[in-house]
Amino acid sequence: MKRFLKRMTGFLSAVCLTAVSLASMPVTVSATNILGDINNDGYIDITDSVALNRYLAGLVPASSINLRNADLDRNVVIDVNDSKIFMRFLMGTIDEIPYSESGNTYNYSNYSVPADETRSYIKYDCDTGTQSTYTLSQASPAAATALDDDRVIDSSSNAQCIVRLVFSGGRGSGFIVDDHVIATCAHCLHSGTSFVQNVTIQVYNAAGTSVIATYSPKELHIASSYLNPPRDNKYDYDYGLIYVEEDLSAYGNMALGIITNNFENTGQTVKSSGFPSEVNGTSANGVRYYGAGSVITNTHDYHVVHTAYTSPGDSGGPVYIEYNFRGSTFRSAIGINSLIYGNDDGITQCSGVRITLPLLRFYNSNSNIG
């Protein structure tokens, strides 16, 4: 994919230039549990940044880095914000780590995440109606290639990157993760027997109340296992990808982050956003809403269960955390709205497909797009 290769080439050039000034002055550490020593080589330098960005791109497994040392804001989420903090720390604009503008940092020893998997996918060409398949293999440290995550912090007070999907037979939501890529759930793209037709992507104004632009997809991608799951629950694979030819960068984007063990114990607020068909029994058709809650459990390898209220129409929207960095609002999606569990002992439980390494690879390093 041309965009992918361009980003990778630009990053390699940047690494070569930055390494002259930074890698020649590494900070030596004396143990393998020191924040910033992400690759466990005993130093804090530019190679740690490369290792973290490889992981966030889905190119290397969690075993190739020290997850605990990579959580530089100590929020028990590994995401692009940690990468930005690391680079500012190296450049001296942040004096010490961990760094958190909220002052809330958590110290846990267990930073395990779900194991990586090789997964196959179905690609649907919206122009020709043809389908093809491809496989994204399990990450291997030996096969890794350096890649920079070139996304910037979304400093807007709105969420224009969260879009509405209108298609034959239904409505749904999605969110922009790159200039041409929209994340959503598989059941918004495939009925179970065929891909949905006449999908329209609607971008809303800052207030989330009216459409300012519409787009049509070029490609729809879903996991093959959504149709033929190897496990009991097909919703383990209820995630999809929309590729458009137009540049969506004007509307911002949302980064993807992996929650690690003990996240639910931190008490952090999570939000769920999308375009529900109703709110409290009243039609909300065509208005962007969000709900706030907390993670009930993230022990399930493939779902994140939470209390941020969702309802039909929210499917495909993000489950995310939100915080400030250098005066800007930063959002990181940790899941994709998928299921509504209903009430359990009076608590409304909702679920999203958890962002894991296969999903990072699917959205951030997929050469089969375009």
C-alpha cells in the first residue's frame, strides 16, 4: 500500500536523523523494570521508541517489548500517547516519567495482554462486487519493520472522527483511524450471508447534529472467522474496516490502544460514542451521543465489558478513554461497540470487541488496503 510504504520510508529517514542526536547519548539503566527501557537492553534511547511503534503498528508481539516499561503515563493502556511522551522525554521537554497531567498513575506488576493470532480476512470491492481473501500472519520479532505512527493528538473539543453509517436495511457507526480508513463492526458491513450494499458514510458537524459531508466506500473488510468462527462466539470477530479513496484527515482520527490486566481496577472512566436510534425511549436518529461508564472486566481476551450505555445504532462506534496531554484532548479507542448485554443485577452491561494485536495489525499495518 503506497501510503503505508511512504510512512515507513519517512520514519526510517527520521530515525536515522534523530539517532545522530539521541541514540549517541543513551541513558543507562541498571534493571529491566525501569520506565522507558522498552526493549530491555539496559538503555533508554531511540531504539525503545522504534520497538514501541512496531508494537502499536501490530508488527511485533507483546513478548518483544516490556509492556510495563512502555506505559509511560501509567494508565495501564499502551497507546500512541506513550510514544509521544517517550519522545518528549528523550528530547528533554518532559523532565521525568511517568508523566500524567491528571496526576493519576497506577502501579501494577501484571501487564499481560491476549496472545497474538494469525487471522484471515475477506475483502469486498464495492465497485465490482468481487471478493478476495488474504491473511495477516502472527507477528514475529525477526520479521518486524520499523514504522512510525504519524497520527497527531486530536485537540478538538468535538468528535468529528466518529461517523454515521447508513446502509441497506440499517444504521450504524464507525470512527476514522487513518486518512482513508474507518473502523467499525463486521455486522454493519455483512448480513451473515452477503456484504451490505449502498453504504453511505456521514461526517457530522462539531455539535454532532447535522451532516457536513458524505462518502462512499471503496472496500469493505471483515474477518473470515466472523462467518465461520473457530470459537463459540462469532462476536469475538465482530470488527470490520472501510476504505475510502478520499482523504478524511480534515475530520481528525482516533488512535487505538490496548488495555492491559488490572485496567478495571484503576476506576478510569471509559466512554462509548455513536449514533443511537433512541435515547431514553425518544428517537435520536441522526445525532451523535456518548455515554460514560467504567470497565466491568477485561479478563475476556476478545471483549471489553463496560457500563457506558449503548443501544442499537451505536454498533461500530468506539469505546475509548479520554485525557489531556500538553493542553490537548487525547482519545484512544480500546474497543469497538458490538454487543448489548442488558441488565445484570441492575447494572447495564455493554460490550465491545477489545483492541488486541491482530486488530492493530488489521487497521495500522494492512498492506491489502487500497
